[in-house]
Amino acid sequence: MQKKRDLKNLYTSLFNEEVRSIEEMPRSGSYREYYRLSAASGKSAIGVYNEDRKENMAFLSFCRHFRAHGLPVPEIYADDLDRHIYLQEDLGTRTLYDHLSDVYKNGIFPRHLIDLYKEVLNILPLFQVKVGKSIDFNKCYPRYRFDRQSIMWDLNYFKYYFLKLARIPFDEQELENDFNRFADFLLETETDFFMYRDFQSRNIMLKDGRPYFIDFQGGRYGALQYDVASLLYDAKADIPQHIRDQLFEHYLDALSEHREINRQEFKRYFHAYVLVRILQAMGAYGFRGFYEKKQHFLRSVPYAVENIAYLLSVMDLPLEIPALKTVLQKITEEERLMKFGRSDSEKLTLEVSSFSYKRGVPDDTSGNGGGFVFDCRGILNPGRYEEYKELSGKDKKVQEFLRRKTNIDAFIGHALAMVEPTVDNYVKRKFTHLMISFGCTGGRHRSVYCALEAAKYFRKRDDIIVKLNHF
């Protein structure tokens, strides 16, 4: 393949050694192609192939400017724009999102992760204000400013690639009117800063524990609110709201070290910029997921929907946008959107068990502790009767006995009424494990029947995984 040969030749001419291996790296949301080139000496570089010359020029210009001013971005080793290629520093494979996915479990956002986000937010104003304002904005592509045209591109991207393809009904003219009013409001605030444009956890690399920044080729003049909104409301990162609030205040503190800000005025526009960023992202999910059939992009949709639901509850914009709000409300009410792309690893696993009190309550293998334990020994035991002794709660004769001779179904109904609110809450909070255990004397009849019925009840839901155990 010619592009690989060109990259190898560029590497060899620069470092005076042959490339031992060239490995294509996973694609992201762009059409750029990335390759890791390695030599026998152990040195490596990232080779980039991108046919969009103007986008290449923007990235190379910005990256060299930021690097020259001490910002943590990759070094550009060499470029050959006529062949659409360049070589940059290899920052490894681990992103902030990868790290977050590893350590953010069961709703617990650890302290060190908060500190890492704060470090990132300390650097953001350097891009926006201190260093970014002196870049060559003539290199910006496709536009030099996040102006009305840019905003309308994003809003229409959302309309045609998400609303249309997700079959969310809307009035074209009324929605267009609201888009125009919304754009007017966004542009009331200051927009003479460097806007990174895609400042999110997948574009922040971690090398030796330090953050490095990539993919700012879409940078342009814009509002300060946009980038912090992009980071904190990054859909799949799913940062808890109280942590978002804490990090937002930290960002304002960091920004205040570089310029005077009116916090109240800044916050007046913040939620509007959160919304426009979410809508742009949803347009991308729709284009890549619905249109290009790349299903993994749809995995972010449920998180974006939850962010919209939150915004609708807190957003108080001083303008009338009824058609847009109606559309947003419809999105939050579409249950099918919450099912897109949810992998089993992200769902709540509900572990339903039967056990014998003689052998003890089952251990919680998740390490979280807690869960529900229901004592079935107050129910008449079929095991007392000779004809049922060798049977179990799985057998029809035992089940008929329990339904006819006992109040076990009412018992199960009360138990499920206690459990279900916790299941709903755990699903919402992205917890991944909950135990429900039913015990009786021998762990053979009553507890088995209860566990079977509970599992059957919860298996009607497709937002959780139900595992059934008989101990």
C-alpha cells in the first residue's frame, strides 16, 4: 500500500533506520488513518495519513505553536503534505477515557480521578487564553470562528442525522426558528478565544501519568464555555453531576488566574453551550451509527439522552425555544434510545439465588456487600410431605402445592416490591451488581421456587442481566 510505503520512507529519511513494523491503529470518529511505526532500536512514531490538506495544515500549525509554548502536545517530527502524511510523537495507547473506564466502577468516582480532571482543567485555559489566542487563526479549518454558520451546521447535523434517522417527529419550520433564536443567544457571550472544539476524554492521552492533548485541528475562535462543556458532559464518561459541578467551579478558579471573569455571566451561557455540544455529538452518533451502520457509536446515545434529561430539569434560558424543547422532551421519552448499544458489561447484573440456612447465606463475589436476603422458612415446607421430599421447587408438583397451600406468591410479591426500586436506582446510577437471595431450611423447595419466580419477573427487562443460582 502506497501510504504505508510513504510513511516508512519518511521515517527512514528522518531517523536513518529501517521500520521494523507498521501497525494500523483503530479508527476514531474521523477519516484520518493512524499507524504506529517501530524500529529495531525501540524508537516509535505515529504516522498519519489524511487526504484533507487544509485539516493537516491546521493541525500541524497549531501543534507546533502549542509545543513551542510548552503545552503538552505531541512533537511533530516531519511532514509531507503533498503525500498527505506526517509523523508525530508516540504518546502510547492509554487515554483519559481508558483510565476512567478502568477505575470508575459502581458509581464511585475516585479521588485521584477527580485530581486528574483538575489537572486537565488547569491546562485548558492555557489553550484557550494564554497560548491559544496567539495562534495563526488563518489556518483554522473549516471555519476560523464558531459563528452562526458553524452553529447552524451543528444544529442541522443533529436534525438530519439524529432526529430524522431516530424517527423523532418535529415541525421543520418551527424547529428552524428555534435554532436561529438559540444561535443568537449563544453568540451574545464573548467568542474571541481559542476553542479546542473536541476537548473530550478520548483526545487526552496519559503518558507517565501526565495528560497530553491531541486532535485540536478543528480549533477556531469561540466561547470559553464550549470546551469545558465538552469535557464535563462527554457522554460515555458519564461523570456524576455533583463531580461535574465541583470540576466546573475548579475550572472557573483556574481560568480566573489568566483573566478576569464574571462567574454569574459565564454560568448564564454555560448550559446553552452544554446543549449545543450534546446536539453536535448526537448528530455524530446518528451519522456514524444510523447512517454508516457503525453500531459502537450508538453506545453513547443513552448517556447523551440522560444528559438532555438533566439539562431540561435545570436549564433556564432567557429565550423561547418551544419546538426545540419539545423535541428534547420526546428524545428523553423514547425508551428505545436507552437501549442502543448498551453492552452486557455495562448493564446491572442481578444475581438471584436460593440457599439453605444450614449452609449459610451466599457470599457476594462482587466485593460490594449488601443486597437483599429473604427468609422463606415461615412458609409451609413441602419437604415435610413424603411425596415432595425428593422433588424441588423446580418441579411442577411442588409449585402447585406452594401456590395452593401457602401464601408464597404474596410473599414473593412483597419481596419484589422492595427490590424493584433499588434495581431501578442501580440501573440509573450505572451500578453493575446486586444480589437477591432466598433462603429456607434445606434450600430445596421454597427458596428455589422464590428464586425462579423472581428471576422470571426481572428477565422481562432488557436493561439488566439476571443470573440464577441454586446453592
